[in-house]
Amino acid sequence: MAIYETIIEWTVPVSSTRVAEAAKLLENIYCFVNIALVNGLITLFDRIHADIWEVIEAAKTKLSVFRHSNPDLGWRGAAFPAARST
């Protein structure tokens, strides 16, 4: 924590490095699954002539329910925490 706090604005203490690594793994898998879902839905949306970007923007209006993922080329797990956006 002492090292991270000197270079990262926001840190979350956990009980062990195992918990920290498991949390990173869970977050990366969550991200990967959602990106894969959106990538798969592109085919469906193309068939019904719905623009993927317009669909995402409309779905983002349901902030309490929907956490958006944009289409992406692949999974890029991060070794270090990244800045969070809202």
C-alpha cells in the first residue's frame, strides 16, 4: 500500500495479495465477458439495421442498471490499477 499510495490517487486495502490478485482477475473477466457480448451483438444489430453506437448510448441512459462496454479487439488485462471513469 505504501508504494502504491505514492503513485496512485485511489487505493483499496485488502487482507492479502491473493485477494488483490483475485479481485484483478474478477474485474478483467467481467470486462472480457462484457466486451465479448457486445462484439457478438454487433452481428445481431447489423441484421436489424441498428447502429451499435446508438444502441450503447441509449442503453447508457439506464445508469442504475446498465454498465456499458464498447466493442473492442480483445482482452488487455492490466497489471496495475487504472483510473476509473464514470
